[in-house]
Amino acid sequence: MTTTVLTAVLQAHAGRCACPGTCGKEHPGKQCGATHSGEDQPLLAAPQTPHATDAQNAAAPVETLRPWCWTCWRQALAAVRTRAAEQRRQQMEEMQIGLFDVA
Ligand SMILES: [Zn+2]
Ligand SMILES: [Zn+2]
């Protein structure tokens, strides 16, 4: 039997979703603790701190990976993406202000 990244991550973290509330939910016990993602869906291995892009998430070093249930991961990812989009919007606005600030 081959050890996949997921099984290694699950073993290292007791096979439970390690979401500390990044998904926006307050988990009792400070951690989600789900052992699966719902109907026959396994947990997934993903960075402890989600990145806004799939490429960044896929490139995360193995030691930063934690078990996540899909519910938490989807919510956490959505929150990170919203923040990233908001930051980009602000940067754009600041650049525009810079461009047109001739005073
Ligand atoms: Zn969870
Ligand atoms: Zn969560």
C-alpha cells in the first residue's frame, strides 16, 4: 500500500478536519474535528492557511498541509478569495489615485 500525501497528513493530525475556524464558523473545541466530508466523502489535504489560487494551494509545502473537510475548505477558500479580490480592488484604486493625482 502506498502512502499518499493525504494519508500522511491524516495520520499526522489524527484524521480529523483541523480547521481552527478559518471557515468562519466557531468550532467547539477550537477545531472542526470532522472525520469525513459528508456522504462517503473523505477529507482533503490542504494548506493550513488557504491561498487565493489553486496553483498556490497545490504548491504549498507538505508540512503546511492539514486535513480539511470540504465544508470548511470551501468556506475558508471563499473567505480568502473575497479578501484577495478586495485587496486587488483597493490596490487598483490606489494606483488610479496615483495616476490622476497631479496636484
Ligand atoms: Zn471541517
Ligand atoms: Zn471550519
